[in-house]
Amino acid sequence: MCKIAKVSKSGYYKWLRNKDKISFNDILDYTLVKDIFFTEKEKIGIRRIKMKLEDIYGKIMNRKKIARIMKELNLKTRTRRKNPYKTQIKKNCENFYCENLLQRNFKNKLPYKALGIDITYLKYNARFAYLCVLLDVKTTEIISYALSRTMSKELALATIDGGLETIKDNKYSTIIHSDRGSQFTSKAYKDLLLTNGLTQSMSAPASPRDNAVIESFFGHLKDEIDLKGIKTFEQVVATIDNYMYYYNNERRQWNKNRMTPVEYRKFLMAS
């Protein structure tokens, strides 16, 4: 009988001792739940058992009852083991988040003391190019930039590398501020800043205003360049090269004493 019902002897005798309390329908429910559980190789949970009962047997059963049956029969769902590599990567990334040292203090910093870095996309010929910019938050001068066909941590690393020579005399007191994008939380990025004595700062989650200076620059850039008719990535690079020179050396700004970013930086450092 136990083999036919697919129940253990101990389960049968437990039922026998309480046969006046447990109906035949209850025994059937126990059998169905256990049958589905082992048919699915012990990898099925309460919700899927409920759906299987309804789909295969037309049996409507409350989830609480299924949970009770599984507990009484000691049916424990086998779960996938966590990938230790992925767990460690996630842990590392979480450790790389740091506090916001800039605190939107965009006006009271000297040149090269606080830099913002961010990545934006440029659409051309039904494709995308990705632009990473390192910008002085005080003067809005573009310190360095890099373009890529893909968005990756290497794009951020190349941008930092490109700016090291410019800020070398001030780097040990320079803050590099970014959002919490994966490019800026990577171990390689953190190590690059640490190796060069740069202090890392990050915006709060979902707070683009924490890096408002560079966000504003991206807005001006996209308003003022024209990528219509551009067919190749190389043409995008040439367009950005021309704009960056124009922005730093020719584009005067009203709130910078009507100076260009380079002129304003030289003015402040001479004061």
C-alpha cells in the first residue's frame, strides 16, 4: 500500500494513528504534492506545485496547505548554489562606493582641485559613440576626454590617464567626482585613482545634480554640434576634437567674466 501511495511507512503509520482526523482527500493531497515534487527532481517550490496541481490534476489547493504538506513530509526544495565568483564581484563593487566629497560645491574650489567625470552617448548614422569627459568644475575647462564605440571601464581609464599630465602638480589634493556607474566603481578605476594620489568622490544614487557641471556641459555639447550626415566613427572623433578646442579656447562664458575656460583658469591661478 505504501508503495502504491508513494508514502513512507512512518508517514503511513502517522496517518493510521490519526486516521479519524485525516480524510481520504487529505491523503490524496499529500500524495499529489509528493508526486509532483519528486517528478520535478526536488527543484520545485510552492507556487509551481500549485500551478502543476491545477494544470495536471485540476486540483485547487491553497498555498498555505501546500507549504504545510511539504513541511510535514520534509520536502525541501533544492536551490541553485550562488556563483562564488559573481558574489565576490558584487561584494567588491559594493565596497567601491564612496561618499560625496564634492557636495555640489562647484564655485569655491580652485582650478584642478575638483574634477567631474562622466560618460554620454552620441548618436550618428543609426549608431552610437560614447564620450567620456574629465572637466574642471571651477573653470569648466575640459581636462581630457576619450571616445569609444563601446561603453566600458577602459573608456573611463583612458580619460583619467589623459588628464594626469595636466593635473600632476595638484593631483595629491584633487577630487575626482563621478556618478555610480559601473565604469567608476570598477576595481581598475579605483586602483588608478589611488595609485596617482587622486581622491574619489561619488554622487548619491539617482542624483544627477550632484555632478551638474558636467551634465550642463553635455547639454551644450549636444546643442552645438551637428552629427547629421556623419557616417563614420572617425568623423565623430574629428567633430569632437574640433569642438573641444573651440570650447576651451574660444567659447566665452558670461559667468566666467566673459572669458573662455582656459582664460578663466589662467586668471584664477594668477590671482
